[in-house]
Amino acid sequence: MKTTALLIASLLGTATLPGAEVASPARPDAIARWRDARFGMFIHWGPVSLKGTEIGWSRGAQVPLEEYDNLYKRFNPEKFNADEWVAVAKAAGMKYMVLTTKHHDGFCLWDSKQTDYDIMSTPFKRDVVKELSDACRKGGIAFGTYYSTCDWHHPDFPLTSPGGKKVRETSNLDRYTEYLKAQTKELLSYGPLFTLWYDVPQKFDKERGAGVINMARAIQPDIVINNRTGHPGDYDTPEQRIGGFQIDRPWETCMTICQQWAWKPDDRMKSLEECIRTLIRTNGGDGNLLFNVGPQPDGLIEPRQVERLKEMGAWLGKNGEAVYGTRGGPWKPSSHMVSTRKGNRIYLHLLGKTAGPVSVPALPVAIRSAKVLNGPAIRTNTAGDALSFEIPENSWDAIDTIVELTIDGDSMDIAPLKAATRSSIPGAKASASVIYQNDPGYAASMVLDGDPETRWATPEGTRQSWLQIDFAKETTLGNLQIEEAYAGHSSRVKAFELQKRDGGTWTTFHKGAGLGAHFKASFPKVTTTGIRLNILDASDGPTISEVLIQQP
């Protein structure tokens, strides 16, 4: 019987064995408060900032173990000012903050009674968690803590560096779990906390994670906990990518303002357009955005990052009503639009200028009024299944043109609507070397339909393939954007080249080592009647949701 029960549990995935601990659910009012915030600051920081390498992951890799583990002896961020960090978050329009109190490297940013490997053993000798918690409370910012479920420094955790791939000769996971719980209790004493954000559970399973969640809720009943204790928790956390449209379970995209989580000198920073569109695309899918900064070793947030965040705050100062307290929909996101809603208002975010009328699927309710947010009133027309309107020429915004619709009734009563899609490259046609199971639902044409939920897919195990786009006429382009499906911070594509049609042959004009969720390539102007993405190597069958170009 025991063997049968184990087999059934394995097959069902979510089955609970007799006697297994079950996690208590989050309170609905706590989830509602968390959702309403919509925009928060993630902070990855610690002694590793002295090296400019990635926190946790560079231990035993780019930085030798002994050197990494002794960086704390030189960590003295004398310019750290918790009130200034809070001021930056507020200037950005952020409503909450999550600090990496302990990453995979095991170093703790608070005065822990469980270990001496903490901030009080550094030359700095100040409790960063306490100072930041106090500053958030004073400044009106909700405070949450990140805590790495795995610990590659702790002798009881079964795995260690580099990358948590090395197995320790001796370990004790039960004893480490008690250590984790004891430290979680310490962090909750700085509360009430907005959220507990765990990471990389590795050896922690669903039941062990449930024990952590229940222990935390016994101390703070309204705590909201993410999905990385080993248990699904209260909300999902797509990383370095924008999650899909999901309104039945809370989620939060965590993403970096630059490329690396921890501070890196001269790291590439996202443009204002990338930052704003990341926020609104996340909100339009019904998610929160936890946007990461990595402070410098002196304790200051890099000035250029501060300026970018202030630019985001200025935008939110004008348009925040279409973000805060909203839910995603009713239209599902597409390549050129997303929507948010609250009460009897719907906000349609247009991400590119349209020649002539804008057309979307009609709403099943009456529209009482329509206007450009912070702009003039506009007239709408509903005919058949389409709702259309025109934006005055001088009301288009380069990043996001927002149309506010006031309707009869509650916008949340409207079931999700598929957005009207349009080709990202009008008149173009797509073909491919291979299609998953020859299924038209995965045809090459899916990369041109403007719908991020559709995709071209190849059979499992495909290592080489090509995707071709033929233009309606000779076209000049200077950049290309490719949305690789199911790609977070990794890419199935490992090597590729972009080719242009050159008479009867294909000529390579750009090469790369990987794509990812939001790949962009810029290159000298290319004039051609067709381009080809030639995938030279992939870890598994490549799959692409959208290809977009902008003519120079």
C-alpha cells in the first residue's frame, strides 16, 4: 500500500501523502495589498560587490572560494544610508523593497545569532536589515526580505560551490532546515514584513517548504511568501523575463535594471523605454515587477541607475493611475498593446503609433466615455466585433499612449479577451526548415502575428534549424528583435547567424552565441528582400514567439 501511495503521489504531482505537512494559504487581503503595489525594488548586495562579480554564483568560479569567503573582512560600505535608498525607491514610484539578506553565499546582512558570518563581523559593524527596515517604515515603503533557501557556505547544506553543483562529503539537511527557520524568525522580528522571498530550494521539497511557510505564518499571519521554498507558496516568480497573462494566480517578474544582479562596473543598463515597457507589460499580464539594483561597494546606488529610476518615477507621476491598484486585462497582451483595469475603468496601453484608426475586439459592456490619459476626449465606435477609435496626432507618446475607457459596471467582470493582433512586419511571410509535428499551430507564421502567446516550434532535440522571413518589398533595417519563448536568463539557442538574401544566395551579416527572452541586435543598415535566422546549435528544439524589426 505504501508503494502504491508513493506511485500515485508521483503521478499526480500535487498529491499529498498521509501525514505530510500542508502549507496554510495566504490571507486574501494580504494578497490584495501585495498585488496593488505593482512595482517594487529588489536589492542584491554584499561583500561580493568588492569584486564586481555575480553574488553567490561567482563563489568558487570567477572568485576562488577562500578569497570569496574572506571578502567580508574588507567590506566597509561607509556611504551606506538607508534613508537614501528608500528615497530612491520612492522617487522611482516603487511601493515596496526586497533586500537580499542572505544569498547562496551564506553571508548575512543582519546581526544573526545563528552565525558569525554576518555584517557585524565586518569593519562596518552595522545591522543593514534593521536600518533599512526602520527607514522603510519611516518612509512609507513596505519592506520584504530575500533569503536563499540553499546555502553553499553552510556545512550542513548538501551542496556547495561552484554553482551548487558540488556534493558535500557530509551534510545534515534537517539540521540546516532548523538553521533556516531560526534565521527566518530573526528576519520576521524586523517586521511586519511585506513578503518573504526565498530562492533556489535545491534539496528542499514541497513538504519541507510547507514547514517553513507554516512556521512563518504562525509568527506573522498576513505574510506573503513566494514559490521558492520547495513549496508553490503564494505567487510565481518568472526571472529575467515578463510572465505570460495569468490572472488566476499572483505572480511577479524579477528583473535587473542592468545585466548582472550584483553591481558590475560599466554594466549595460536598460533604456527608459525598456524599463517602462517592462513595467507595463508585466502589469498588463497581471503581475508585479520587482526591479533590481546592485549597490556599489561603498553603499551608494550607482548614480546613473538612480537617474533612470527617477525617470521612471516621473513617468509614473503622470500615468500611475493606470498601474497602481490595477489588474491585467481585459485584453490579453500583444506585441503592440496591453491593458490594465480597476473599478469601472480600463486603460489601453498602445506601444506603437498606428496609421489610421486603432481597432481592438469589442467590449461586452457599454462605454460611457473615452479619452487619452492626461489628454483630450476621443470618440469610440463599436461595429460588430470591433471597437475602434483614432488618437489625435499630437497625443501619441513615444513609449506608451494610454487610452482611458470608463464603462458601465465593474471591469473585473469582463472575461479575458484575445487582443487584436497585427503583423509586426506587414506583408511579410515566414517559413522554416522544420515545424513541431507539422502542426499549423506551431507554424513559422506565428512569429509575425503580433501575439506573444503563439510561437514557431521545432521538434524536441532539434539542434539546427532556420527561420526565414520574406518581405513584401525590398526593406532596409538596422535592428532586429527576437522573442525566444520559454527563455528566462538562459537560451536554448547556443549559436546562430543572421543572413540576408543576396541575389540567389544567403550572406551572413550578424553572429551571436545565444538569444533569450528579449534579444535585440543592432547592425549597419541592411537592404534586402528577406532575412534568415540560421540556428547553428541549440540545447533543445528552438522556439520563437515573435520577430520584430524597425526600419532605420
